[in-house]
Amino acid sequence: MTERTSGVRVRIEPWADGDLELLRRLNAPEMTEHLGGPETEEQVLARHARYVDIAGTGTGRMFRIVLLPQGEVVGSVGYWERAWREETVYETGWGVLPPFQRRGIAAAAVAAAVTSAQAERAHRHLHAFPSIDNPASNALCRKLGFSLLGECDFEYPPGSPMRCNDWRLELTAG
């Protein structure tokens, strides 16, 4: 799936076995600053297995982000099911490697992931939960038309409380 936003073109491709090194790069301290810090190698391997397997479960999708026309893999984006306030919704998350940030790549990739989630017709809402201290991710939610529902408490990773904004995007009309 290809998306163009603000002159930037990306393609999102299903996460595959060969994307483990990308996940390791996304696990760097500067990439996980708002997520409780880097995971252990064991946690990264478990996450990679979940990312590879999720498409077959019908509960979401994970993608690598490919910058066009170069074809360089520059990050990840995806969505997965979560129970939230007595509703099953999709939650979304993304990461773009530092040399490629601030170019509109995340916006284009999340827009492509939204299109994918809409096509599944599985859930009415897509939520994003960026830390209240993450201005870039909160600005991206605003730019893409998510509605800010307010602040909420999250435990991420498990055992690490954080304060997040709850952003919601309508995926379907009903």
C-alpha cells in the first residue's frame, strides 16, 4: 500500500522474518524515550515473533515503512486489537528511524495504516496513546484528524506507569 503526504511517498509492507534488524534499530534509547526505554534482546525477539504472526490472527497488522522512490526501510507502523473502555478497538503505533524523522514519513505511513485498518472493517475506532510528553506523536495525531479524548494512565511497558493522551479516529460510519 502506497501513500503520499506532503510530497513524501511511502509504501507499507507486511512485517516479515527479515525485519528483525529493523526492530533492533527501533529499540534504541532515542527511539524508546517515550516508551519506557529499550527492551531486552529477549523482549525484542518476542515482539518480532508477534509482529510476524499478527497478520495471520485477524487481530491487526504490522508493517515496515519503505521510503519511495529509494526503497529504503525507515521504520514501522501497525495496528492491533485492544479492549478499551468496554469496546474492542484498534490501537496504532509507529516509529521512524532518527535520520528520517521530521520529513512527513510517519504521517504518510500512519495514513496508509489507517487505510488498511478501514479496509478490514473490523472495528469502528482506531486509538493512539502517545505519551503526553511526546509532542511529535501528538502533533501527528492532530494532523491526521484524530480527536483528542483526554489524558489517561497506561502501564507500558508492564510495570512502568505513564501518562498518555487518548486520540481516537473513526474508521467506519457504524
